Amino acid sequence: MNNTFNNTTNTGSLMLTRRILAGLALIAASGCSGDDVGDSGSATTTTSTTTTGETTGVDSTGESTTTGTASGMSDSDSTTASTEETATESDTSTDSDTMRSFCGDGVVDDGEACDDGVNDGAYEGCAVDCSAPGPSCGDGEVNGPEGCDDGNDIDDDACSNSCAAAGCGDGVLQDGEQCDDGNDDDTDACLSTCVPASCGDGFVQADVEECDDANDIDTDACLSSCAAASCGDSIVHEGVELCDDGVNDGAYDGCAVDCSALGPRCGDGEINGPETCDDNNDDLTDGCLGNCSAATTCLVIKEFDDAATDGTYTVAPEGIEPFEVHCDMTTDGGGYSFLKINAGGQYFAKDAEVECDTFGMSLFIPRTVDHKNSAWDIANNANIGPDASANYMRILGIYPKNNGATCNLQPMNSSNVNCGWKASDDGPWYIHEVNNINEPNGDNNVIGSMYYTWQGNGNIQHHNDIPGDGYSSDRFMCSFGDKQ
């Protein structure tokens, strides 16, 4: 019994010893390739199989040495024992290789889905057992820093491929955006609000606009076209330029070359360009109209300003010194001129015509019944001209068409084709409509005027012709022939 127990114990110890030694040998081989154990001074250990007999001593390594013949062992048994030892050593080598490949070594081995060396299941990492990836963009679930995750690779839908919610500035053109260049630069072609840059948006587009003040005011430093205001742009820069006509050559009615002053123009007090006068005012009565043209007649004044009223005006016919006349700006639309001449002596019609001509006028010709009535009132108005007298209408610019012409017992006016008299300028004329005056009866010639007498209301009383130079008067009126 004792021998059998001892033999069994010895056998187990030997097997354990061999396994330990085999593992140490492998470690030594990997760490110290080619080194002999004996080189370090260690003694060789001799180990025997299980034997029968007594342990006779201890060798120099401290291990027991057994002598004698193995109990019941043949040569073939010894061979079997050697084979088992070899197999045991081989098993030990395989276990070492398996230990070097494991989950967490950072290498994806057979059977692993991923291995990042951490394997804590974190975002974009690996599961703890290397069996699956951790949460990541594209898995269809919103995790970690993701703003969205629709699990597809469509980049222009509501969720981009980077798992960010679609929006202006992501560089992808979405519905509702007109452009998206993926930046916040407001000086390029696409604003940070994802609308195209345009003049008036308040941002200066590089290499396209000179300025952009986001308004449509053309008199400030930036035009509504997003060009900087400058002399020559035909727009007056308020507070900087005095004028800007786009030419700026200093010409009449233009601008100085630097836009700092007006060129010569009507109203500067100097006669320039097409001006006939320039008194630097808008007074209608002084002979120079507001357009720097001369007020040559009452009709010219009325045509310049339809609001002109009856009164005394200075007129300036070409080549004649300006003088004052009375303008009737009401009768027949206005524009009748009256100049009362108190000659201081008797003037025949032909002499009166000469005097009137010195003013660019002719002996007064009544054109219509209203014009005749207005002349009567003016003749008898002491506040107009030198004085008041019916004699201002004693001789008129109405003459026989030929020597001995008649117009007796019939209306005297240009509408009566049977009347043999006419106006000096062959224009319309009017004396009366009555047919009870037996003059002129033909004792006349073409240069003589009849005399006319009037009732207090301005209606005709009588007229008569005589041979020679006709009748004379110490007073008469002149008028311009432009208003007929």
C-alpha cells in the first residue's frame, strides 16, 4: 500500500513539473532566443519515470533521485511515456498562442465585428464583447453629437450624411434656399441667409459693387445702382456737389468741371448764351422775363405767364429802349398793348404813325367791340398814361382801301365786305354796327384818317372824312399789332 501511494504521488508531481518547465522554456525562448540554460550556471536535472524501490539520494539540484527498475514497465511503456510528455509540451505551446489573440487587443480577429482596444460601447466605438459597433451616424438612431439620423445616404434631404439637420450654411441646396455656399461670407455671391447677393442688400459684393447702403437714395454717397457717387454721374451729391449734369464742361446752363459751381445761366445777372436780358429776378413788369428774354409786347408777357394781370408793364422791342405801356391782360384773352401819346400839338394820322413807329407800334386799331370799349376806358382813365381825354380816340389807324372809298350808312368793321375801308396792317378792325351815319362819303384819300366822336358809354356818335391829310388830333394811342 505504501509503495503504491508513493508511486502515484511521484508520478503526479513529475507531470506537473514537466508542464511548468515546458511553459518556462517557451517564455525563455521568446525572450532570450538561443540562450542555454546551463550557461547561467544551473545544473541539469535528471528525472525518471515512476519506479519501484527506494529513493537513494538527492542530486545537486535538490531533486530526488530514484534508482532501480520500473515496476512492470517494458520498453514499449517507456516509449509511451515519452510520447505523452511530447504531447503535453505541444498543448502548452497552443495555449500560449490563444492567449495572445483576444477582444480588446485593438485588432479585429476572426469572430469579432470590431475591436478599438477600448470596447466600452461609446459613440463610434465598439461593444464590450467586440460583437458589434457602438452607436454611430447612419444607424437610424440619434446618438451622441448627432442632430438627426435618418439612416440613409441622401445628402439633400432633411438630414445630411453627417447627421446634421439640414439648414442654411450646410453647403447643400434645400427647398426654400436660393443658394447655399456653406459659408457665412456676405461679400460673395451667396449671402449667409442663403439668398443671392444683389444691389440693395446692404452688403458690398466683392469685385461687383463699389458700395451698398441698402437704400434707393441717389443723392447720398452711394447710388441706388451700388456705384459710388462721383462728379459726372448726373446726380447732385447732396452736401458735396452744387451741380452735376453729366457733362460738366462749364457750358451755358451746365456745370463746372468739378461740379462745384453752376455754369453760366439765366438768373446769374449776366447776359450769356441765348439770353437777351438777365436781371436775376422773376418780375414780369420790368421788361425782362424770367426766362431771360425781353418782354417785347404785352402779348409776349401774357404768353409767358397766363396769370399776368392788367397794369403798367415795361416792354423792350428789339432795337428800342424799354418803355412803359398799359397791358390789358383780360379782354379777348389778354395781351392788348396801349401807349397814350399827348403830342402837345396837332398830328395827322400819317404823322401819328411815324411817332408810333419809334416805339415799334402803329396808330391804334380797335380789333373787336370789346377791344374798342377797353380802349375808351383807358383813354378816359387819368391813372393810365399822361391824362384822361376822349381825343386819344379821335384818329385811328383805319384808312380808305383806295382814294374816294366809301362806307356810309352801313356798319364799319372788317366783317362788312361792302365797306371800302381797312386797318393799316390789313388785320381785323371794328368801329360800329350802325347804318345811320352818312359818312365816309368818298371825299378822302388813302393817307387821311376820319375823325371819330363817341358817346359817353364808348359807342360811336359820328365820324367824317375829308380830302388831303384828313383830320388831326393833339392826342392819340399806339398799339402793337401782334394781338388781333
